[in-house]
Amino acid sequence: MLIFSKGDHEIFVILFGVFILALLKGLIVFKTNELAITNQRIIGKAGFVSRDTVELKYEKIESLSVAQGVLGRIFGCGTVVVRGTGGTAVSFPYITNPVAFKNKAMEKIG
């Protein structure tokens, strides 16, 4: 029989609160990030209260890469990193089906 002390209960509540905050942060980022492919550029928008927008023309893109961990592969999400000329790297986390996005972008780039 396990008996929890008052200190154990407080630690559980704190850890549960941290878990809920991390889950909410991930959900907000997932719902507010946008990444689009047009016929001339890749457009990325991120942010909930303040909004950051990035536009990269295809001729200025050097590479596209995808980072997915185990959970990202299971749930079909990941981070797309677009590297432009001059060392510019823009990262977009929590993108749904990032491999398909990369493949479609590579088709457009040529």
C-alpha cells in the first residue's frame, strides 16, 4: 500500500501544472503557425499575439530540411528549416506533414 505525503502531493501538482503549460504552449504554436508555398516563394507566419512573417523567394533558398523526433513521426508533425542565401535559417516548428511540404517545395524550386 502506497501512502503519499503532503510533499509528494505538492510535487505532483507542480509537475502536472508544468505538463499542462507545455501542452498549451505546443497547441498554441501548432494552431498559429502557417507555412505556404506559392508559385514564387515560401511564406511563413508564426505567433499568436505578435506575428512574425517571413517570405523567401525560391531563387534565394539554398536548402530545406526536416527535423522529426520519435513523437513527431508518430503524430505526423515536425520542424521545417529553410536556409536562404547569406546563412539565413528560418525554423518553423509543429508543422503537419513536414516531409510532404518539403517535397512540394522542392518541386517548385526546381
